Amino acid sequence: MKDLQSFTDITRVQTSFARGLPSYHDHAQAQARIARTLADHLQIAKLQAESQNTFENVLEFGCGTGHLTRQLCNAFNIETLHLNDLVPDCATLAAPLAQNFVAGPIQDVELPRHLDLIASASTVQWIEDLPGLMHRLTDHLRPGGWLALSSFTPAHFPELATLGSGSAAPSYVTPTDWQAMLPRDIDIHHLAEAKDVIRFASPRDVLRHLRATGVNGKAEGRWTRARLSEFEDRYTEMFGDGSTVSLTYAPVWLVARKRD
Ligand SMILES: C[S@@+](CC[C@H](N)C(=O)[O-])C[C@H]1O[C@@H](n2cnc3c(N)ncnc32)[C@H](O)[C@@H]1O
């Protein structure tokens, strides 16, 4: 039953991101900033530890339309870049930057070995068994290899949580949660969280934004006119400032390295 549940959830997430893919790149401004910050912190940590910016063998998963891919390609000399996403259409968007693209859930696809960087932005919140994935990923890192990941904390989208939306992803983590699930041979170089508040003209624009960025994969049920109207009234009352309403992103970044 659990497998069937996981399959249904993965399919729902895939459908939601595939539908949002044509609009994702331009609407995902928060994710673009998150990806840039992740690449910046990786660059600082790598230069401090190794005084050089070359990676031989890199895997980025959940690459989407390539926000992080482009940042990595600009910041580092990468000899071989493997990309992955749940949605096969990402192959045409991000994969021209890479040597390989494999579609499918990162939990199940075959991973290259002896990686010296595994990176991913705004994706691991969709993974049900995040501790399991962290072990699987670090097993595929060579000694001295880097992990550069971003996710979201439980403070993500508080507006939607308060209003009882079913859009939350399954694995939001605090920095402390993340630290606790790392294998012992992984040293943390950077672990930080932040808030990024975006303002929209109306709650309906918030819903359009969620749909355009594909992040409503777990939202349940259909909107009836009455439900929509109640949602809009409550959203405006609780999160409005008279002319706009807020949507709060709460990213968390991890840069870590496997011991030599
Ligand atoms: C919010 S987007 C982030 C895309 C890109 N990394 C960025 O920063 O803009 C999340 C991406 O993760 C992908 N994804 C979700 N679950 C996944 C999984 N289990 N395995 C691989 N990719 C997954 C989605 O298809 C989507 O493209």
C-alpha cells in the first residue's frame, strides 16, 4: 500500500511540474535566487577548502529548467555533468548544458559513481524518505566530494499552511533536522535558512503563481466557487496590507563535504 501511495504521489508531483514547465523558468524568481545563493556558497566553501574551482564528475538532480545548472556552469569548470529530473521534458531545457540526462525519481534511477559534486536546488522537499536519499547520495560521492543542496523549512508558505491548503511538500526540514540526518563522514561547510517574501496583487495571483511554478503537486481536491471565494477572503484578511498579499518562501541551504 505504501508503494502504491508513493507511486501516486510521485505521479502527481510529476504531472504538476510537467504542466508548469513552460511557465516555470520565468515565474520561479524565488527559486532562481535560491539557486544563485547555493552556487555562491558552494564556490566560497570550495575555494576556501581547495583553492581551485574544477569538478570532474558532477550530478545535479531535479534540474528543472536549469536555474542551478547555469549557475554551476558559470561558477565552475565542470568536466562531466550528469543531469536528472522526474520530468522527461527537462531534457530539452537544461540538458543541452550537460553530457547526460536521465529522467525518473532520484530515489530510483541508477547514479554515477565517484562523483565529486552532487547538487540540487528546491527539489529534496518532494522526497518522502530524505534520510534514505542522503545516505544513497553520499554513498556515490568520492572522498572529498561535495554536496550542495537547498530545500525549504517548515516555515515555508505559512499563508497556505494557515489556510489549510494541501499544497505542502512532504519533507520540509530545519537546519537542525538536516544536520541530524547526515552520515558521520560528512562535514558541514555552510548551513543557513532565510525568508523571502513575495507580494502579489491578489490571492488568485498567488494560486496562478503556484500553478505556473508547478509547486502545487500535493494540493488536494478541486476548487469550488464557494471554496475559492472563502480562500480569497481569508487570505486577504490575514495576509493583505491593503493593496497586496504575501507569499513567504523559507529556503534552507546546505553545503557539505565527504571526509577525505
Ligand atoms: C521547484 S523545481 C526546481 C528546479 C530547479 N532545480 C530550480 O532550482 O529551479 C523542482 C524540480 O524537481 C523535480 N523533481 C521532483 N521530485 C523529483 C524526484 N523525486 N526526482 C527527480 N526530480 C524531481 C521536479 O520535476 C522539478 O523539475
